[in-house]
Amino acid sequence: MKRAWRLKKQADVQRVWQEGRAFAHPLVILRVRANELAQTRAAFVAGKKLGNAVARNRAKRRLRHALALYFTQLPPGLDLVLIARNNINAVPFAELTVAVRQTLIRAKLLEA
């Protein structure tokens, strides 16, 4: 995933948080909102409940990599926020990619 497609502005993330639809999985929560752009952007969130900065950064890095596997298949014009849940760093990466894929399918962003 290219860095230009990262959703960085706090106002944009808040807009997705407040107006977007949410799809939950035991490992990750996905919030989706349409944007008026020709590209899909994504942000990654890990709260302090996850642990120290090392654990939070690891969780976000793993989420970024898991989404990158499917990013080119996503339709354009969306803002995504992926939120890491407590046990995300304890599972193998293959299980995390399955969780991200299932969440994207549930949100009807990928076909099964």
C-alpha cells in the first residue's frame, strides 16, 4: 500500500469514526465511509489497552501489512479505519490476514 493512501488527518479519521459503518471481528474492527476522492485511504488505530508503544506499533504494522494484501482489490472512494483488538499480537499473521479478509467481505468490499 502506498503511503499517499494513508488516512492521516485527525478530522478525516473522526469523520469515519462518527459517520462510518462498523464491522467487528474478534481481532479487528473495521469502520468504512465513502469519500469524494478517486482513491481509497486507510488509517490504523491501536489503543492503550493493547500495551506499551512497542505493542501498539506492532499491531498497527501487522494490520497495515494484512490490509496491503487486499488493498488493490478494494473499490476506490472509501475511507477505512482498522482498529486493533486486545489479542491481535498473540495470533499468527496468517490468522490476522483471514480476519481482515472476513471483515472486508462482511463489509461487502471484497467478494468471497
